[in-house]
Amino acid sequence: MEDPYDLERFVIAQDAGGTYWHALAELRSGMKRSHWMWFVFPQLAGLGRSETARKYAISSLDEARAYIRHDVLGPRLREVAAAVAFLEGRSAVQIFGSIDARKLHSSMTLFGLAAPGESAFRDVLDRYFDGREDAATGQLLEGQLPEEQPGDPDKSGGPEQADG
């Protein structure tokens, strides 16, 4: 199977030592304790400076869409997003710490813009970030987003945009 974005790098990292399953368990317990943020909630290239952040950065909306469509990565991303969205009584900072809470914000913004019809990412933004998208991610994506048509409530310009 063709993998023009080398998405397999995420599968390898998530599968190593059962990291994905540990991450999911940590999220369900309400507190991130180990190091997996880069490849479980990836963010857009240009936001992270470390070697690891650059290795697991998503290059574009097209790569984010390919990630969501991936047979393993898409379902996993929806699952961890849902696990976070359903936590009660904790802020993103309490769950992730301040730095990783910002990474969560940018990741959910990226994937929410890549797949506007996917409620899991919007649910996280609504619960922890008052429904606001991450400004830095939005600025980096500015040239990749479809332009809003005057009088058109569908910001994506496509049929996938869900109401509300």
C-alpha cells in the first residue's frame, strides 16, 4: 500500500511497547504520565521545535486527512479524542500539563479542520477550549483552507461540514 506521508512512522511509534494502549489507559484515568503526545495527538509542522516534534509533525491538511482515513490511525485518533472528551471535572492542563494541553489544542484544531464532519475533535475543542481553534495552527493552515463564501454558513466550502 502506498504511503506518501510515511504514516507508518506513527503506527510503529504507537505500537512500540504497547504505547498506544498505555496512552489510552492514562487518558481514561484522567492523567497523562508518560511520553507519547507527538505521535498520538500529532500537530502541524512548524509548531514543535524538538527533533521528535519535527519527526511526527503533520505537513498539511492533506496529510491530516490521510491520517484520519488510515485504517489504524484514524480509529485510534477518534478513540483517544473521545476518551479525553468524556472525562469529567478536569481541565486539559490537569490532564496533560500546560505544554501538552497546548499540543492537544493544536492537534484537535488540525484534525477538526481536516475533517469538519468528525465530531470527536470538535467535542475536545468544545469541552476544553471553549470551542476555539488554536490560533497558531489556523495561521499556519491559512493558505490551505477553502475560502468562506459570503452568506455561506459552511466554512469548509464542502458537503462534509456538520451543523453546530
